Amino acid sequence: MNLSAADISPPDSPGQTDHRFIVETDRLCKSYGRQQALADVTLQVPPGTIGLLGPNGAGKSTLIKCLLNLTSPTSGSARVLGRDIRVWNRASREKVGYSPELDSHISGMVGCEYVTYCGQLSGMSFRHARQRAHEILDLVGMGQERYRSIDTYSTGMRQRAKLAQALVHDPAVIFLDEPTNGLDPSGRENILRLIGSLRRELGTSVVISSHLLHDIERICDRVIIIAHGRLLEHDSIEALKNRHRRIVELAPAAETGRYLAMLTQAGLEVERLSNGRLRVESASDSIEWVLELMRTHNLPPAEVVTNPNALHELFVRALAIGPNRT
Amino acid sequence: MSPSLDLSRWREAPKGVGYRRWTIISSGLRHLLRTRLFITLLFMAWTAGFLIAAFGFLLSQSIATGGWLETAATHMGPRVEAVVTAIGGFIVLFPDIIIGGFFTLVFWLHSFLGLGLCLVALTVMVPRLIASDRASNALTIYLSRPLTSADYLLGKLGMIVGVLLLLWTGPLVFGWVLGMLLSPDRDFIVYSFLPFLHALTFNGIALVVLAATALGVSALSRTSSPTVILWMVLWIFAGAVAKFPLAPVWLRRVSFSHNLSEVRMTVFRLDTALADASASLPLLTEQMGDSLRKAALSAQAHDFNGAMMGLGVLTVLSSVVFLRKLRPE
């Protein structure tokens, strides 16, 4: 049998980062003894900012570790940026960054030396790695601390250093495992903004594992929900919201009583929330009917929020599903 | 507001795996070179290298025709001149015994210094090989890059090889090459080459054993103190026990320093050099001949096969340990 060049070389050249799917898995399984951490996970994840959701022990970290070949899948196959992780072990991680959940660093180095070293380990020349290291450390909000030994860093600073080492080699995709753990509120806000802008400004896809639903909803355009090692949901946030109960919350500027009466009169079941908002289940995706009602009854303006906690509801529903779901 | 990502882009082809392995090696050695102890060891090692060259130069200049010894002897009367001429004659008649014997002795002595310096350096280095990486979960950082556990291991192995090259092999080769460059004729190169090869052979065996043992010890624990203590136990305590006259043979074979001593005696063949000298050199008194024969007997290895077996078992066990512990937790 004759092999063509495409058979014996990686499917893309360095620098080429346009992929239809950043991650593809086919019936990926991982077992630790009798415990199944991942069961038949089949995914095709397009580029974007993707949230990986699931309760503790759901298999989120195991999935990321399998994709990075940090742990060997028991069965099934996986491709990252079009490269089969088993066939192209090293090459499959060339344009991939990873910030692990656990505190991980190379001790005995100062911050900028550490990030530079990580760049070199990814194949960057010292000059390029050094330059990128300083730029990334600026970006993650590390000032003069970069010249201190990484062993003396606080949890927040280590979190920033982890993010910096994941980004230093300009990856096409980064896997972030609980990247905001241990950060103070302003640091968390900065890092979330940074993560949110990676796809938009650099074209870097992000797979972020977190249990903070609000963060995921804010920065991600797609969500993968895993529980008991099984894939429960994978879709865009927009589509997921629309697939579930269509909840509309109204926060009237005034005359809440009239709003309540009007909605009840329209035959809707209205729930009055403790924050003063009115919550109703909508029959359609559109909120035109609300605006029409407001116009007809000449009601004062109100803030209208559709599917305010859709992700939360979805997540809670996923938790309620037992391990034996098929 | 989103932050402005004013970044330079890196779109070059990544450098090869050889470069990445070299990055691990050079970074480890650079960190070691920052310590005062290692610089001191380096100074001692290279002073020894210069001394080898100096001894070679002195020997060649002392006994070669027209050398400083012969010139000086002409001013010291006919008796001294006769002795010096006789020594010169010995060289011509027994170059293998005089030159070979001299260099065997020098390299044999240097092997003690080289091995000792390496063992001290490895005591400092052992916790930094794998133990500290395991403690700080650094393996995850390494293996999430385009590196495999074999690359990581080769990098760490390269660090040990680097230390041995800097403290032992490097000065040895440098001393011999410089000594030979300064020697007046080819005989010195020809007859010192075999002892030099013996020295390199012993160096290679020690390198394999020390590298595997150091990696194994380093992989056993996550913290610095137990790693250093275990290394010291294997090196000093087991070595001292092996020297105890009543120690059983199997216990002696546990000590890698004892086993390396046995290997050293066999590889350098100092006993053969001394026995040859006592049997072949004329003008030696009976007493001098007896002394050489006794020295030859004491320089003889007693348990070479057992020592090699002991070193083999230690190397295999250590390799099993670090290979098992290498996956990130």
C-alpha cells in the first residue's frame, strides 16, 4: 500500500489554526479500576469559548487530561486540532495550552523565567519566549512580582502564572481548569475579561471548566455538560436556553401591581420574586407578546430578561439525572 | 470593557524535540551553577584536570632526551647523570610499564576525586531532579507541552550526564589531551591511551549507575529531606557497612560505592601494572619488588562479578521506580 504525504504527516502545518472542530472524540472512555470516569463521550466541538460544566467528580478534568494525553483513555479516540492524540502524541499538544486546577509550577524559578521556560518547552526560541512571557505577564496583571521566586507567590498570583504559561506559546486552543479559583473579586473580573476576549481578539479557542455558572454564561458561547462521566448536553448557550422552559422576568420601573394584574388577566401563571421581579413562563422564544401587552395597556417601562437562569436550571436538572442514564 | 490584547504573535514552526530536551538540561545545569557549592566543586574538578596535564608534562619533560631533568643532571655530577640516563633507558626499554603505569596511577587517583565530587554534587541535585517536580505538580506542566515522559526523563538524565561531564569526564579528557599536546614524542600518547580508555570505561559505568540511582532516589519522595537522607544512606552508610570486615557478601553488594570500588580495581588493572613493574623492571631491590607485589595484591578486585551484579540490580530497581512514578498525579 502506498502512503501519501497526508498519511504520514500531521494534518496541518504549524501556524495553520483554522479547524472545523477543535476537539473531536469518539466513544471516549476512561476507567480507574471499576470506576468509570468517562463513558462513551462523543463530541465535536467547533472553535469558540466553550464552558465545561458538571458537578464535582463528573469527569471534566478527566476529559481534559485525556485530550492532553496526561492520562491514557481506556478506549475510544480523540483528536485535538485535527490531530489524533495517540498517533501524534507530541504534535497534538504543540498549539495547545493548559492551566491545571491543582497548584502546578516548576519550583526554584522566578515568574518571568518560569513562563519563558514553558515557552521554550513548547519549542519557542529563547528570544521569542522571553518577549511573549513579559507581554502575557502584563496581560494577566503581574507587575514586579514576575521577578520574585514563584515559590513565594500567593494563590492568586500562582493562578495568574498558570494562565500565563498556558498562553505564552500563542496556542490555538487552551484548556482552563477552574482558572478563577483563589482570585480576589477584581482579579477574577480581569481574568474573566481576558479569557472572554481571547477568542474575539486572538482567535484562540478556550475550553473552560468551572462550576461557576454565571462566569460560564457570561463568557462562553457554547456549553458542554458532563455528569457521572457521561455527556449530557452540548450546544450553544443560545440554543440550550431556547430548548428549555422559556422564562421571562419583568422588572417594572413602576406600577408593579398593574403589571401583575395584566399578566394574570392574560392567563399566565405569575410568580412574584423577592427582588420585586415578576416571573412568567413564555409560550414562545420571542418577547414581542410582552412588549405588545405593555403597549396595549400603556404600562410604564420595564426591564425584560429572558431565560435568566436557564443554565442553572439545566445544570440542576443534569445533577438530578442518575449515573445509569443512557 | 474588554482588555486590549496588544500581543506579538508567534506563528513560527516549533523547534524540535531535541531543543526542548536541551532546554530541560540547560535550565537544570544553570540552576546548579548558581550555587556556591557547585562552583567550588567545579573549581576543584578543573584544578585536578590541570594537574593531570601538569603531571603528564612534568613526566615527559623529566625523562625525555634533552628534557629539563637530563639538563639538570649534567650539572649534578656523574652519579646523578648516570641515574637519570638509566631512567631514560628504562623508558626506552619499558615504555608500557613506566608511561602506562604512571598514567594508570594518575587516572586511578583522579577517579576517586571525580567520583567523590560527583557524589557531593548529586547530593545537592537529587531533590531537584524529580522530587521537587512531583511536589509542585510540575510534571503536569511538562507533559501538557509537546513533550513525552521519555523526553522529560532524557532531560533529567542529561542533567546528571552534564554534572558528570563537568566534574569528572571533562577534566579527565582535558588533562590527558593537554598533557599529550605538550609531550615531546608519540610514545606518551600511545602508552597512556590504554589507561585513558580504562578511566573512560570506569567513568561510563559509574555514569550509568549514578544516573539511574539518582533518578530512582529522587522519584521515591516528594520532599527534599527524605530524598537527601536516602541518597546519603545509600552512599555513605551502606559504604561504611560494606567496609566492615565481618559484613556478609550480600550486604557489601548493596553499597554502590563498594561495588564501584571493585569495578575500579578491575577496570584500571592497577594490580597488573604493579605486578608487571615488580617482575620486569631491573635495578629494583628485593624489598622494593616485594612492596610492589604486595601493593599489586591489595589493588586486586575480589568480587568483580558480584559487584557488577549488585550495580545491575540497583540500576534496574532504580529504573523501575522512576518509570513507575513518572506519570503526573
